[in-house]
Amino acid sequence: MSHNSATPKSARAALTAKSAARIELAIDDLTLGPYGVGRHQGRAVLVPNAAPGDVLEITPAQSRSDYWVARLERIVAAGSVRRHAPCAYLPRCGGCDWQHIAYAEQTAAKARLIAGEFKRGLGVELDPDGLVVPAPAEFGYRSRVRVKAGADGAVGFFELGSNRLVAVDRCLVGEDLDFGPARGLAGILGPGVIEIEIVKSGERQVLIADLDRRAKPDIDRVARLMAANGAVAGVILRADGSRFVSGEAAIAIELEPGLTLRADADAFTQVNHALNRQLIAAVMELARIESGVSVLDLFCGAGNFSLPAARRGAQVMGVDADARAIYAAQRNAHELGLHDARFFALRAQTMGPFLLRAGYRPQVAVLDPPRSGARELMKTIAALGAERVVYVSCNAATLIRDLRLLTGDGYVISAVKAFDFFPNTHHCEVMAVLT
């Protein structure tokens, strides 16, 4: 569907006319987004906080070129998969957009939608049955939560589609995270706080505050806050490229039995540790990582895949633009005695062509890019000629866009598996293996 915000005059007029009257709508399915979808007079209608099988009373709110976005006014009849969302902050909070849907249906819907995307985008038939690995727990799974800060020291999440803050005291999907210290930090830092990330660190937590130019943090007060609160292991303040650390900012993450990664709390790490271990195991198995295999790990971060691969005897080259993450990967490899793992702090888009010119040819290429994907790297990946490519993504749309380029250059999709890293939201981690 197009998401062009331009509204033609005729559509605006129709929208104004329809807005005076409510419409009854049956919800047929979900989107890979925060909406349920139904049809009215042949046009798709997207409704937030909807569940398959619902009959809703709605008011059209926005018109797009080929669909409406509507506002939910009343649930006429609840579908069989709708449940009462246990979070007290819903439906105002925009964080958990699928929490009102029974968890079994959440994973079934993700499987159905991902299979549909692969069919439409690539012509690949996937069996939805067993496609998505469910999370061991649908609540308390996030090891890190990013909150917005209000001018009065409140912290919370924005409402769906707005920048209105919903102040919260706790989050059901957070792993025993205490929001009190974050509120205290927001109060100390004042209006210059953009957001604060609360990161689990054993029995304690690390707070990471991103500040704008207005912020004039009182470092002494920040240090006293940390010292006075036993739940806070450390505080990291970041602004305009500068970084101040008070206390212990490192965290430890078990990647697999006997292998623990240690990195600064503000280096990228996956939020769902239990499912991350299952993802790592799947990558190692399906990419056939073993002794002597050469592996290029692009967007490697602190070594989420690189270190397990090197532990199996693979010759690993990890690349990431985050110098702090690369330093953590190098330090971990050294401490673990993984001498066949090398790491480089460069943009993958720069390193890829350099390796191509240097004649480097890995047997396996692994990439886990940000949500925007890695379209500009696909030609380079194909030219490197790896026997197996493993692409991990949290955005099915950019994943399929990039896979279309790889399959156009002769690669064939041999396996697809999804992991529900983010229960109670529409997000999902998808892994595709190509040969």
C-alpha cells in the first residue's frame, strides 16, 4: 500500500463528508504494522487497536491514494482472538500495538503475513506452519527499553502516530526494569533530554541518556543519583558526539552456553536474549559454520554472530561502523582466545568493495543491517561469490527488496525462519539463507 500523505481534493471532500457518519467495519486480517484491515465499498480501511474477526464502529480519519486510515470508535463485536490487554497504559501507549491479540494469533498472523510478503515480493512459497519461532515469554522479555522524557521529568512512550507522551511507571514487556531511576535522571537533566534507555545489567541497570544542545547536565548530581540508588550500575550521557560515563557501563550477555559477550551498554545488542540464542544457533546450523570456513560478518556489532562462529573454528572477518562495538568484539575475541577473528571499524558499504578489489572471497556472508536494509551492498555481496548468504532483518519490506537483488544475481533462497523477538508488537526478526 502507498503511504503517500498527499490527499487529493476529491478524496478530502469525501473524507469530510464521511467523517460526519460512523461506519461499521469487519476486520479481516492484520498488517505488518499497527493496524487491522477491513474493506468498505471496495477500499481497504486500516484501523489501529483492531483484531481479526472484530466488527468495529469506525470514523474515517485520513485518506490515502488507495486506502483509508480510520479511528476506532466502538467495538461492536469482538473477534475470537481479541483479549483484554493486561497493560494499564493501553490503548493510549503506542508501544505494544498487538497486545490486545491472543499471543498464539500474534505468531500465526506474523507467519501468515511474512509468507504473503515473500509470495508477493519474490514468488517464493513459504509454509506458515512453523515459520515463526515463538518467544519463550511474551512479557518481561526486553533487556533494554527506550523511553521518552517529558519536561516535568516524566518518562514513557508516545501515543501511536503522535509525539504526545504517555507517562508510565513500568512496562510489562521490560525485564524487571525499574523506571524510577530514569525519572530521577530525567528530572536532573531537564528539558534537554531526548530519550533515556534503560538497560538490564545483571540485577541492576545502566541508564543511557541522549541529550540535545540545550542540556547542561549537572555531572555531580548524576553521580550522586547513581551512588544513592543501588539499582543503577552506571549512567552514560551522550550529546553532540561527546560521551560521559559514571559508574560501570558494561553489560554481559550469554550468546550460547559457555560464551558470554561483554560490551558497553550503549553498543547495539539484541533485546530478547532467549530468542537471540535460538537465532544464533539457527544461523550457525543453516550457514554450516564449522572449522576452517571463512565468514564475512557485515554489521557485526559487538560480535553476536562473529564470536560463536569463531568459537567453532571459522575464520571470521567482522565489519561494523560503530568503533565502540568493534572494540568490544576485539576485546571479547582476545579474552576468549579466538585468534581467527578479526574486526574492522568501517562502514560495510566501504569495506565490501575494498574486499572485492583485494580478492577476498568468503565461503559464508552474514549480514544483519539496520531497518533501512543494505540495498547498496547487494551487488558487492553477489560479486564476492559466497557459497551461502545469511541475511537477518527486523524489516520484512527492506529484506525482500534486497533479496530480490540477490536472487536476480543468481542466488536461490534455501531457507527462511522468523523469530518473534518482539511479542505484543507487529515487529519480527526474519532470517533468510541463500545459496
